[in-house]
Amino acid sequence: MSAFTAREPLLSVRDLTVGFKTDRGPITALDRISFDLGRGEVLGLIGESGSGKSVTMRALLRILPQKRTTISGSILMEGRDVLALKRRELASYRGNDVAMIFQEPSLAFDPVFTVGRQIAETVVRHKQCSWDAAYARALEMLELVRIPSAKSRLDNYPHEMSGGMRQRAMIALALACSPKLLLADEPTTALDATVQIQVILLLRELQKELGMATIFVTHDVGVAAEISDRVAVMYAGRIVEMGSAADVLKSPAHPYARGLLSSTIHGAMAGERVEAIPGMPPDLANMPSGCAFSPRCAMAMPECRNVIPAPASVGAGRSAACIRVGSVAA
Amino acid sequence: MPVYILKRVAYAVPVALAVSMICFLLVHLAPGDPLSLVLPADANQTTIDATKAKYGLDQPLPAQYFLWLTNVVSGDFGTSIATGRPVVSEIANALTYSLLLALIASVLGLVVGTLLGTVAGYWNGTAIDKIASAVAISGVSLPHYWLGIVLVVIFSVNLNWLPAMGAGESWSAERLKFMVLPAITLAAMPAGIITRSVRALVADTLGKEFVTALEARGLTQTQIFLHVVKNAAPTAIAVIGVQLGYLMAGSILVETVFSWPGTGLLLNTAILQRDIPLLQGTILVLALIFVALNLLVDIVQPMFDPRMKRG
Ligand SMILES: Nc1ncnc2c1ncn2[C@@H]1O[C@H](COP(=O)(O)OP(=O)(O)OP(=O)(O)O)[C@@H](O)[C@H]1O
Ligand SMILES: [Mg+2]
């Protein structure tokens, strides 16, 4: 038993690697990612589509398809090795220590149970309380996420709610057991623009109020800047840059992060999605040798094709994975 | 009563009427004088006149239909040509046998089908799944009469465990022995089809995002299983309902193979003997049972999936 002290990070991920067996052969969706997350800290995870953001989140909860997935590395949550948890321990960890808000609330709710029942069910499961107490908690949560006439909404089926309300209910569900870590995987991409902003503001407010650590996946650099303490930029299954939100978003060090930010610097203001850098992200089944970004990188040197750059420090609490990082960051 | 139930019942009424119309027209589409079909060959003039008046054969077709319908609704289906007994009592007697056999076969098909299907769906792609699928395909593709005869050869002729045909002397536990082979034969096809459908449904439901979300909430496997069942139930019920309807129809062959004195055998006899009133009555009753079964499915389904209450 490792004693867990308050100074240790809440979550500590080391060399997390996730592989999938696919029809087109094995792929490495996550390649040795490492990061720490403190209590109450908000980490923004950004990167193009397919860079492995959702896989990271799902690996943290171990909800990837068992048969096709291989996971290695370590995930320590309060010092406990998540990858070593037995089935029962895992079930008490999920939803209780760590909860997730899914991208599509309409797909993440069971369509044939009421929203109230689904929240209450989770509360009963983890808090071993009565159903009455659990429903009371569900009501309290729906009020907390400011769903109007929450009491009658308890009896609503998911299809009877609007998209925005459904996502609020999903947030209520995720927070009902007071998790220490909240995983929000693009929680607003399925919503209308005006509703998006409301939900983001609500999440930020709840995070401040309840103080749970949060990993927030987004395409939207503006949102990442707004909500995160730190930011990690992912590319082709690797974290290419990480640091405080202010540093990374103001002066990105990695060429990919630079490209990503410059292509969205205006869009970010308007809350638009990340635009692509010239070229395409690599095919995970057919990765380029060396740095995965080198084929698209304007600053690539022949050597970039030979080594996979390891994250290196580029200032206090900042790291970037680029062999040219010194010259680029200068 | 919830509005949707009233609605479904209201929808079933025209269907039942259409069914009755077809049964009515059977007599008039059959070649020859309808009267000669309705009456025994040796009927005297008084009977002929009485019947003519009763069925209003001198009146236009719609009026005749209305009269016939009134008779049917009041329980008068006419008289069997072959036996001279009222068709109603013939059907009632046969129906007791048929419903009992169908009930046992239904339970068998339902239990085997849902169990095998659920297991195969949960362990999709494993050896268990392959075995279940093989069983299902056999059930679906083996013809009734062939399966029936094979069972008789094995269990009656060779092993001498069970009677080959008939229904025994009286209503007693002994009669169950007579029902084993016909029930298995009758249940084979619905069991196969239900297995396949339930397997596909369960596998499909398990692949849904919300199941991952349920896992992410830390629910136990048993709790998640309940969610899967409630989601798969409405479609499964529809398939099962239709299959049980077909099972009633399948009993025609099976009852003939095993000489089980139910509506199937009755229908068979009626066809062979051109006993039109009996045929008409039996078809009408069987068709109405089918309609009722569908109505039941329509009413039960929304209890599992609230989205179906609309529309
Ligand atoms: N269950 C799986 N089986 C096989 N491959 C998968 C699986 N889940 C994800 N992948 C692959 O892993 C890669 C990363 O996917 P992921 O969903 O993490 O991307 P993402 O960064 O979340 O993208 P988006 O912004 O579009 O959500 C993709 O190439 C995807 O095809
Ligand atoms: Mg994603």
C-alpha cells in the first residue's frame, strides 16, 4: 500500500500506450503519454480529429473495447494503479472517483429509462443509499445544473429533453457522486452554438464551485484558453506540447502547436473549431518514421525522420517533443 | 386506460373486419351454389328454405355479409357438413387442444429462443455463439413434418419412450406425454428464429454508446444486463409475437403428423372434406387469434420503450 499524500498529484499517467487490433492491422492510438494532474486542476486537451483525445479519456476509465485493446504504462489515481484494478474495484472507481461527460448526450443516456432514474441508479450504486435519497440527490443535481422545473424533469425520458438540457442532465449525472476527476470529452460539439456557450460557462462555474479536477477535451482553442489551467496538445497519439494555458496558447513551442494556434487565432475568438494545417494527420496504421509531424512540418530536417523526439523541458512546467524545440522556441 | 391502448384497439377493429370479410367471401368464391356448400347433401326442403332465409341468400352480398357477421358475433358459425354438429362446438373443442399445445410449444420456443439468443449475443463470436447459431439454423431450416417423423422414429419407435400420435384418452397428466413430441416439433422453428433475432438484438444493443456510458458510471454487469434487456425487449416482443402467430399456423402440419385433435387437424379435415362452414369458421378464429396476438404485442411494446407511445 502506497501512502498517498496531499502533495502528490491526483492523477499521474506514465507512458500510457494504447494499441488496437483493427481490420487494417494493429495501430498505436496512444504512444507513451505522460502527464500529471493536481487536485482541482483543469487540463485542456486539444488536437486535430483522430489525435487520440477520446482514447486518452476512455483509457483513464478503462472503457475501451477489451478484446481489441492493449494498454500498457501506468495510470495512478491517488496512488492507486488503475490498470491493475480488479473488476469490482474498477466498477467502484468508475462514476465515483472519475466520471465522464460524453460528447453526444443523446447517445450516452439509455433511451428507455427516465433521466431521474438513471442519475438515482448511479447514486444508489456508489453511495449505498435509499432510492428516495438518491432521487432527492438527482433533483438537487438537476437544480444545480439549472434545469428549469427540475422536479418534473426527473420523470423525463432523454428524448423528451432538448440537446442542451440533455447535456446539462449528463453533467448532473456525472457530478452526482462528487467525483474527484471529471472527464469532459468535447461536451458541447453536438450542441447549437448559443447553447454551447451556456454549457461551457456552466461547466466552468461548477468546476470552480465543486473544485473537482477536470480534463477537458476540445477542438476549440478559445474554450481551452477560457477554461484550462494547463493545456496538452496531442498529435497522432502523442502529447507534443504541454504547459500552462497562458504559455502554450500565447507562445506555442512545438511547430504543430504553432500551426494549430495560428490557423485558429481568429477562429478561436469566434468560438470556431480548429482548422487543419496543410496536409493530413498520419494514418495510424502506417506511421511515418521519426517525428509523426515531420511530413507536414515546414521546419523539418532530415534528422526528424530518424528519431521520435521525447518531451523536453522548454521552460518552467513546460515541455515539447521536437528536436528543434530550442531553435523554434527562441 | 392509457390513450395509446385505446388507439391500438381501434386500429385492430378494421383489420378484424377485413379478416371476417375474406372469410365470408370464401364461401362465395368457392365454385358451386353456396347453399349446397352450407347444407348437408341430404337436407330437406324445409331446411333449405330456413337456411336460405337465415343467410338471406336472396339479398345483395353486403346485406348477406352483415347478416352473417351478426350470426358470427352471436356465436353462430353454422353447421359442419361432415359431422352435422355446430361449427362453434367443433372449433371450441379443437381450440382447447390447440391452445394447450401452442401454449406449451410457445413457452418452449420462447424460453429456448430468448436464452440461447441472449447468451449468443453476449458472447458474440465465441464458441457458445457458434453452437447457438448452429442450433438456431437447424430449427429454422428443418421442415416440420421431417423433424416430427424423425422424433417419432427416435423416441417412439426405437426408444419407445413417448407415444407417436393421438392425444390419449382423457384430460390427465398422462396427456402431457402425448404433447412432448408435437410441442418440440412445433417449437423448433420459432425457437430458431427467436434465437437469431434476440442474438442480433443483444449484440447490437451491447455495441451502443450508452452501454459504454453505463460502464463508465460503474454499474455492475447485472445492472447493465437489465438495461440491455429493457432495450432489446420491444423488438424481441414483436418478433416473438409474430413467431407465436406462425406457430399457430404451423400447427396445421404438426397436428396432422401427430394426429393431435386441434384446429390444425380440424382445418386439414375441413379442407379434405370440403366442409366449407367448418373451414370458414376455423380460418376466421385462427385469423382473429393472429390479430389479437399482434394487438397484444402493440400494447406491450411501449411498456418497455416509452418512445413508442407516440404515433
Ligand atoms: N475502439 C477503437 N478501435 C480501433 N480504433 C480506434 C478505436 N477508438 C479509437 N480508435 C482510433 O484511434 C484514433 C484516435 O481516436 P480518438 O477517438 O481518440 O480521436 P479524437 O482525438 O478523440 O478525435 P475527435 O476529435 O474526432 O473526437 C483514431 O484513429 C481512431 O480511429
Ligand atoms: Mg473524440
